[in-house]
Amino acid sequence: MLAMLNNPRREGLFANIALFVGGALAVNALIFAAGWNARGDQTNPPLIPPGAVVGAIWVALFALMAVARWFYIRETTDRGWRALLPAALALICLAFPFYTAGLDDRLAGFWGSVATLLVGACIAALLWRQSARAGLPLVPTLAWLGFVVAVMLAYGF
């Protein structure tokens, strides 16, 4: 499987996207199965789209993280630790609902979003130094996280 994920041809791109998006869908299935999507009387702050839209945004962002990994491998032929950085960002994003106690702790959610934004910016910068094309697909993730942090600051968390 690792050989397929490290393949610089199109098959590698599809394998990376399948793994990243499949992981996101599996975690979302777990969230819905555990009932974490129904958070009682808490509602999203204004400007945050409904949960289904947020889920679709995250699926697209995970696909872009996979693209970033594939671009990095294709353009640098490096299979070392930097090639794993988009996967590390994906794992941090996947863990988000768990370290916010099922999305029920807004303060943890805020600081988790800030930390994920900072880690994501560092990862994007490290990839960008080797290949601008590899860092570019992470920009929408940074933009989304920045937007969420800004909304949480504006409306309280």
C-alpha cells in the first residue's frame, strides 16, 4: 500500500485521495454513530454553515491534503518525513472532534483550531520551500481554519 501512496504517477494521486477522504468519511461516520453531531442546544456561531456543508468542506480539504502529498512526492522524489507532513496535518484534523470532547467543548475547539492553523501553516511553509505546488493545496485548509478562528473570536467560543 505504501508503494502505491508513494507512486508519483496518477495512480498514486488516486490512492492518496482515497486514503485521506476515506479516513475523513470513516471519522465522520463515527461522529454520527456516536451522536456527537447532535450537540443539544448548542448551535453554530453565525456565519458557520450547517453541519452537512462543514462536512463537505472538510472532505474537499482532505482531498487537497492528499494532493499536496502527491505533488510533494512527484516534484521532489523525497519519500522522507516531509512527505508525511500532509498526512500528519490530516491526522490532527481528524483528531479534532475527539480532543474537543465530541465537539462539545468550545474553548478546546477554539484552541484546537488555533493550534491546527499554526501547525498547518508550518507544514505548508515546509512543503512550499521544497515545492510551491505542494504547499499550495494546503492554503484552503489554512483559509478555512482562519475563518473558523475569526468567527469564534467574533462571536465567542
